[in-house]
Amino acid sequence: MSSPHFFTLIIGTEILNRRRTDAHFDFVTKALAAKGYKLTGSFIIEDDPALIIQTIKFIASQPNPVLFSFGGIGSTPDDHTRKCAAIALRSGDFVVHKEAKRIIEEKLGEAAFPHPIKMAELPRGAKLLDNPVNKMPAFSLDERFFFMPGFPEMSHPMVEEILEKLIPEKKIYYRHTLTALCKENELIEVMEQMPRDVEFSSLPKLYDDGWRVSISVASHDKALADEAFQMYIDTLKIKNIYYSLQDQA
């Protein structure tokens, strides 16, 4: 897969009303960083079918998307994700997955009916993801849309396994950071010249003795990262603005 753009979709009214604390965003960002990647976007939304469908469709419309979706694949009335994924990505084609049905029946026996067996109803073409805790299947579509339980102990090992397959080797992300004793508007002209393949950020902060701005640039292309960072240094030297260097990667 070329230049994937990673997204998380965290579904659960209980997170938005603070009955539970999200653990997925922090985990996924660290797992991606270990592979030399970052999130393009993250969404936390309530258990609303229309909103789930719209959000999945939006993510699917982005260039080379990879989606990690957490929550809503169980069998209770507020678990809408399985059907929403079918509507968003399969025009509503929602079928009983034979292997998922077999696993659920084998695991639960008579207790699989009438409700848990509903977890075997999946979008057509779904591939199962192994659940390391209770074997209740999660699923993927097109090897880029991954739908997992909301429980971190179940879903996080799935994410790690998925990333090992998608990104078997770490891609180095070259990052340079400095802090300058000035307002960020002193460097806007340089920001406007940043190449498209360079990620950059400007974080200003006001202290008792004046303004500071932290500038960070990063790219998978070392030469490009070096060149972009040097543009800031050159400008600061020309303007005789003091700066200090931070972590270099």
C-alpha cells in the first residue's frame, strides 16, 4: 500500500458523556509512531447510525485511507457499526458470515441465541479478525477498513498485528525542532514556502519575558527535512533572532 493515511473512528456515547475514558487515540498514535507514521485524523462520535455512516464514507473518500474503528460491533441494540459499515462501504449488502457464525456457535453453544449470533451478520466480503480474548470475531473490508471491539484488551493486539502486516519495516521519519525567541509571524514567509511533503508545525507561547515559538519540521525524505529546517535557521540568522535546537531525529 502506497502512502497510507491512517484514521481512527472511536464510537461510543459513553466516551462523550465521560462514563468511560478513551484509550484508543493514545495507543494508535504510539503504535504508528513506532512504525514511522502518524494519524491523519481521529473521530470520536456517539452511537448514531447516520453519523457513523457519514463518517465512514468521509474517511473512505480520502486518499489511501486506512481506518481503525473501535466499538459498536456487538449484539446489543446500540451496536450499529456492522450494519453501518455495510451501508457505507457495501451499499447495504449485509449477510450472515458463515465462519463467524460457526465460531460464535462453537464458542457459546445454545447461549449464542437469540442475540450474540447477530454478530455474524457482516458486510459482504468481510474478512475476520481474530479476537485474542474471547474469540468473538471482528472484521475488515478491503484490507484497509478494520472494525474492532471497543475493549482495548481485545482491539489493541489486533491493531499491532494489522500494522505488522501493513508496515513490516519501520519507515524513518526525520524530524527537526527549534525554539526561537520571537513571535511566529516572524517566520510566516518561511512557512508559506514549505514543500508539500514536509510536515511542519508552529507552536507559540507567551512567557513573562516575551514570546517563544517552537518550530518543528518532519519528512520521510531526510534531504527534504534538512533543507526545510535550514530555511528557518537561515531566516532566524538573517533577522538576528536567538534560537536553540531541540531533539534531532
